[in-house]
Amino acid sequence: MDNIGTKICVLSILFIQILLCISCANGRNEMIFSESESLLNTDPDSALLVLNSNVCPEKLSEKEYNRYILLKIQAEYKSYQDITSDSVILSVRDYYLEKKDNPNLALASYYCGCYYKECDDGENAMRYFLEADKYAGKGDDNNLRGLILSAIGVILLDQFDSEGAIRYFRESAALDRLTGNLNNAAVSYMQIGDCFQYLEQSDSALHYYMKCLHLVDEGNLCHEQSNIRQNLGILYARKGDLAKANQFLREALEHAPNQDDQIKIYLSLLDLYVENHQIDSVNFYMNHLLQKKDSIKDIYVKANLFQALSEREEMLGNYPEALEYNEMYAENLLQIITINSDKRLLELQKKYDYEKIHLHNTRLRLERSYTFIGLLVLVFCVVISVIFLSREYRRRENMMLELEDKVSKLNSLAKKYDEKEKTFVSYLLKHFKVLKKVSSLEIYINKKQSHKDEFWIKKFNDIVYGQDTLNWDILYDVMNELHNGFFIKLKALYPQLKEVDFRILCLTYSGFSTEEIAIVLNLSINTINTKRSAIRKGLAIPSFANLRDFLDDKLL
């Protein structure tokens, strides 16, 4: 009897200890989850570290496991990590749907939308964001609703529905202002400004960018202070206001929190000076970026830098340098692919460690990944080379076709020349020395010299445009003499016209074709057509009216 009593007592103590251990484990997990939750908004990297270091997923209860996954994906997403392998969030959403836990269901649905968005599945992302908004609305969670509406706006913007995106971003900004979330509200205003930029409504874009600027300066939000000033700089650059563009980009540089953000601003400044042909400034920033390239830690920024440098060199016609930078871009792209591949493999190992993924399978996957990456880089290099060579070939071919057409038009002009005729055409062609130029071209063509494109283009330009330019004062006098003071009356009636406009009008009035005018003025046919349309509009000439008849009515 005493032995039985002793055994019962021992079993009772063991049972109590087990309950205490379970209670302590539950209390410990609850403490870890609470600590992670408190770090999510301020330091998501630390929140993720706490979860990964102190929690064993396979030992959690169903309730704890779903909470752990929800916290983990929040921390990953907020710290800008890849979540495309976290499809388990879909089962977490199903769990909270079954439990009818609306607050957590809204949160899980939102991150289901984020998962699909990162997987480039906009349709499913939109479906889950709308579901998240429905459940968040039931609990009056305005902070979460602000995030959801902003995410819906981003999806609509990706689908080129800028007007729909503006509507959601405005609602998001209003909710963020209501909850005191100035950071998110500022981002929403910036996104609204971006939408108006896409719609080419620069004044509206400027209005929202300035609202954002006021908000970030009021809240002293350093990173956003840099971003919005960079956007304003780009906006003013597009408006052609170089001074303000330069001012805001330099202010953005002062607020940039790290070197990688500074590099992005330097690239914008480089764009600004390339577009305005300020070669000294372009060279300065190019050299500055090149000096910084080895100290950049973020491989994504480094890849963007080499891509941008390649594009700038190509724009400036420095093709060897452009190709060299493009190869550097490809090398960094390879590293990014390798890093992402390694991250996903490690994530799989952590997530499914309890299933004991064998080292052999991992090695095989890595080998296949490296083989695939090698083939991908090879194909990428081949494609880039083919594109570059084909573009260069087409450029040369178009230049030669244009040259042949110019020679043909010059021959046509020579046939029009008649020294006995006292017409403006004859005077101009004589002054232009068209017969001599055609004869010189024929001599060089008959010599059958090197047929390199550059030789013929240079020789054509030397013969046709390398000599004395036309004396338009003499030609205007001829025009006045032949047409009863035509040019004097034209200039008196339309003093606002530019010199090139007067020349186009005189040549058109005298019967020169568009192609012939392009030859005489050394302009492209498109430029002549554009300027002639602007002249018709400026002189209020009816659409179908004959230009010569119109000028006769006005001047003669």
C-alpha cells in the first residue's frame, strides 16, 4: 500500500513538472513572439533574427506555428528579403479563415497578396489584397488598410491604370494621416506624383511632390527627404528647368543616408548633364562614379551603376567603353543570380530541416544551378553582342541609303539648273555650285576607292558642305528682284520667324521639294517637315491651303 502511494506521488510530481515545462515553453514562445512583434516596424532584421535563433518550428503547436510563420514573413518582407519561396503563408491564411480570426486573417491575406506580387502574379495578388481590405475594414484596422490600399495602387500602376492607382493612393494617404503614419503618407503622396508624371501632368505631379516634401521635412524623415528631392529634380529636368533640377538633386545628395543612395543621385545628375550636353560635368560625374564603384557594397546598386554607365557611353557614341561596362554589368548580374540561388537553397534547408534534405541532393541542385547560370550568362552575352552588331549594321546601312538618296537628289537639282533662265532656282543652284559638286562626286565614285562607309560619307560632306556656305543675303536680293520685293515684305509681315524659317519659305515658294530643301540646308527631311508644319501653324495657314497661293495673297 505504501509502495503504491509512493508511486502515485512520484507520478503526480512528474506530471506537475511536465505541465510546468509546457507552461514555461509556452511562456517562452509567447515572450519571443511578443518581442519580435515589437521590433517589426522599427528593426525587422532583428525581429527575424530573434525568430530564427530562438524558435524550433517543428516543436510548436498548430496555433504557435501559424503565428510564427505570419511573424516571419512580415519580418522578411519588411527587411526586403525574397519571399517567393514562402508559399506556406497560403495555408496560414486558410487556418485563420477556418478559425474566423478576422484581424489575423486580414494580415495573412495581405501577405498572401505580397507573396503573389513578388511572384509577378498580379491577378492573384489583387484578389488577396481586396480580401485583406474586406476583413481589415471589419476590424477598423486603419493602419493595415493604409498598407493594403497602397499595395492595390501599386498593382494598378503596374497594369498602367494610373488614374485608378491615384484613387487608392489618395485613400491610403488619408488613412495614414489619420493614424499618424507620416512615413507611409509621404510615400503615398510621392506615388501619386509618380502617377501624374506617367500621365504627363507635370503640374499635378509637382503639387503632390511638394505635399510629400512638406511632410517629410516636418517629420524629419531622412530617407524620404532624399527620395522626394530626387523625384523633384527629375521632374524639373523633364520640364527643362536645369537650375531647379540641379538644386533638388544636390539637396537629395545632402540627405542621402548611405553611399548606395548617393550613387543613384549621382546617376540622375549624370543623366541631367548628358541630356543638356554639358560634357565637362558629364566627365566629372562619370569619373566620380568610377572612383566609387569598388567601394559599393550593395551588388544590386553596383549592377545598376554599370548598366547606367554602359547606356551613357553608348549614348555618347563610345561603343568600346559601353561594351566594357556592359560586360561588368553581366558579371554582377551573374553574382546576383548566384546569391539569390544560394539564399533560396538555404531557406529550403531551414524550412524543411526536419525532413533531412540530403547533402547529395543539395550538391546536385547547386551543380544544376551553376550550369544553368553559365548557360544563361553565355546566352545573355551572345544576345547583347548580336543586338549591338545588328544595330551598328543597320545604322551603317541606313547612312549609306541616305547618302545614295542625297546623291540622287543632287543629280536632280543639277538637271534643273539652266544658266539662261533668270529664276531663283537657277541663281541658287549656281550659287550652290551644284554642277561642280556633282562632277566632283562622280570623279570619286569612278575612282573606285575604298568602299568603307566612312570614306564615302566624309567625301560627300567635304564636297557638298565643306566649301563656302551659301550667301543668303545675295539670294534674298535675287528673290526681291524677281518677285517684287518678296523677301522684304515677308520679313516685315512676319518678323517673329527665325532665319531658317525664312529660308524654308523662300525655297518652298520657289518650287523646291522637301528633299531638295533638306539637301540645300543640310537638314533631315523630318526636320524640314516639322519646321514647315510649325510655320503653317504660326502663320495660321489653313490645313489644305497652298503655301504659294497664301503668300501671294498676303504679299503681292
